[in-house]
Amino acid sequence: MDEFVRKAAAIGFPAVVLMIVMGTTGLAGAAAITAALAMLGPGGMIGGIVFLGIIGLATDALAKYGLEAVLVGIYQERVKNGEMQSNLCQEVQNLPISSDLKRALKEAINF
């Protein structure tokens, strides 16, 4: 058990997500892994593996820069890619985040 915990800690948050989803499958062993990966991502197991990779990248970025910096960067990039500022502001308004963070994102969108 200790060896498993050390290996899971080395993998990080994606391992926690996988363990939780595996627990919800009601299966054991390889069947639980297969079912969990298929549940996580679009496109079956491959999508689940990709999704876990994206989670790993996201948690790394959040740990380095913080939530506000990551979200501001995402919304500024979306504006640069031609998305309507009004649509993005409405999207931000509907996010379950603090009013201070909403204000910062709207300022970044309307720069």
C-alpha cells in the first residue's frame, strides 16, 4: 500500500481523479481502470488518458501562476482569436467565481 501511495503521489492530482472515478465504477482491477478512463473522456479510453494529461497540465499551471493569471491569459487569448467580447463577458458573468475575479476577467477581456 505504501508503495502505491508513493507512486500515486508522484503522478499527482490526475491519479486522485482516476482513483475516484475507478471507485465509482463498481468494478475491480483492469475493468475498473478501463471503465474509468472511458468515463473520463470523449472517445473512450484514449480520451480519458488525454483528459488526465490535460488535468496534469492545468494543475501545474495553477500551482505556478494562480487561478486569476491562468483565467486572464485564457480569456485574453480568446479575444485575440476573434471571439466577441460581449459573449465572453456574459460567459464570465455566469461563472461560479467571486465578483472580484469576474471584475478582473472583464477588465482583461475589454483591454
